[in-house]
Amino acid sequence: MKIKHTLVAALIVYCATPVRAQPGTPPAPKAVAAAEPAPRSLVVHVAPVTTAPGRQVELEAMIDAPFAEALVASWRPIGGKEWIDVQFERSSAGGWFATLPAPRPPGLEYFIHGTDTSGVEIAHFASADHPHIVRVDPIEIDRLEEIDLDRLDGHRNSVSVDVAGHNFGNRYKFKDEYIRGEVMFTYHVLRYLHHIAFGFGAIEGRTPIYSDVDDDIDVRRAMRYGFGEIRVRPHRSVFLDFRVDLGVSHDGFDQGARGVITFGKPWRSNVSVGGEIIGDLGGTGWVRLQWDTAPPLLMGASIVRTDLPGVSIDPNGLIIAYDVSYRIQNRFTLKGQMSYGARDGAAHFGGGLGTAVEF
């Protein structure tokens, strides 16, 4: 019995004694507590594709853990170099939003990213290398300007020369005729103000008058003038032309004015109604129909009632005219006109030529 108690006591002492490592044996690894990752947000964002001119871009997002990250939208104009940061803020409705300034055409680009509590940047939507683009929707006048520039091959300037005349004839064999020429420079603005122009012109002719002598005679009428003109576009298919003349006629200083309204496009099919008055040389009114059904030719037909060149007998002259223009190499335009009409007697022919160059 005594021997059994001695063996139990020896076993307890052995188990309580720490085990010494043998020489050359590596120490046992210590247990390391696993570090918990920093919390991150789940961001849901519906990206806008376009925006109206002058309107700010509102970005909205739903964030499941809004305080886990500082959420930022970085933006710049399309093609810009520097990114600008805008912080997301909480809205009263519970979502999160960021407001980007109203971009200029063609638009802006942006991406959304955050920074967690450990300072690590997290991409949530797009990236600096592949940003999301928001384009500015052009207003109608911007689209019309772009279309016009394409039509003109980028040429905003033009110089034109036009010469036209008509011989009305006369039953008494007196001269009743005129010739008119103009040189005009035009700058195409292509917006609500469609173009501005200025130029110089001359009219010269002879017309019969009543006299106290036995035989009627014809007299010379003439005017040299400068003019300024504007064309406005209140509607995409309505154009208004206004012109003012100032010059010297056979009777001294004189002035004139012209107005035209065009329904349709001046370079396509249209109907125009116009009128002009030039001091001592009288007034003119016309209706013109133009069509483009046989490209590249542009044709027109007009009915003209005119007092030119300052007629003093009745009735007024009535002319029917046909004109055609042809644009060459998208820069040069050739124009021709033929007219037929009378004032006091049998009808006679007239006509005209013109050219224009764009640059």
C-alpha cells in the first residue's frame, strides 16, 4: 500500500514539471489574433447620361453604411486635366447627393470613390482612367448652327457679285429699262442672328416722262448707294431680312429700305415675300417660290411688280423671272436669271448673272 502511494506522488510531480525543449528544437508558434477589416460602404448609383445647358448635374446615391467612408465625386470638363472633388452630403429624404456645376458643351466626366477609416481608397463607380461622361444636350439653335456650318463646310464668310436688268420696252419706242449691280460681303453668324452683311450697289436706267413739248421724252435715273443688312431666324424655318440703303441719286441724297420674309430654308425649298423702296426710284414688291428638287441646282420663280428705274407713267412694270444657281466644289456659286415683262406695251426680256465665293 505504501508503494502505491509513492508511485502516485511521483506521477503528479512529473506531470507538473515543465517540459524542457531539446537543443535545436524550434519554439512553438504563438497564436495571433485575426485583425478585423475596416468597414466599407455599398454604394448604389444611377448615372445621368445627359444634362440641359446651364443646368447643374445632380448625383444621387444610396449608401448602406454612410459613416464607414468619406464618399467623393471627382469631376472635370471633358478633356480637362485636373480633377475637382465634391463631397457627398445627406439629403432630407435620406439619400446622399453631390452637386456638380453646370458644364459647358460638350459636357463633363466624373467617377465616385471613397476612403475608409484606415485611409484606403475604394472605387465605387467608374475611375480616373475610365470616367463616366455626361454630355450637354445642345439646344435647338446650337444644333442648327452645327448643321449650317456642316452645310457651308465651315465657311462663315462670303463675297457675292450680282448684276441684273430688264428692258420693259414701250409702245411709243421710248427707252424704259434699267440695270442694277451689287457687291456684298456676308458674315454667317448662324444663330438667331443668322447673318450680317454690307455692300455697295448702283442702279442706272432710262424711263419715259410726260412733257409740255410736242413729243414725250425719256430721262436718266440713277443711284449709287451703300447698304447694311441683317437676317434673323425666329424659327428654324422662318427667316426675316432687313436692309437699309443710303446713297446719292440723280436728285441728290437718297435712302431706301427692304424687308423679306422667307418660309422654309433659303438654301432649300421655300416661299418668300418681299418689298423694297428706294427714294426717287420707286418701290418694288415680289413673291418668289424656290425649289431644290433637282440637286445640285437650286431654282426659283418670281412675280415682281416694280417702279424701277423711277417710272412716272402708269401702269407699273410687271415681271416674271426664273433663276437658277449652282454650287461648285462647296465654295463657289454661279447664278443666272431670265426675266420677261412689260410696263406700257409689249413684253420684253431681261436677265442677270451672279457669283459668290465662300471662305
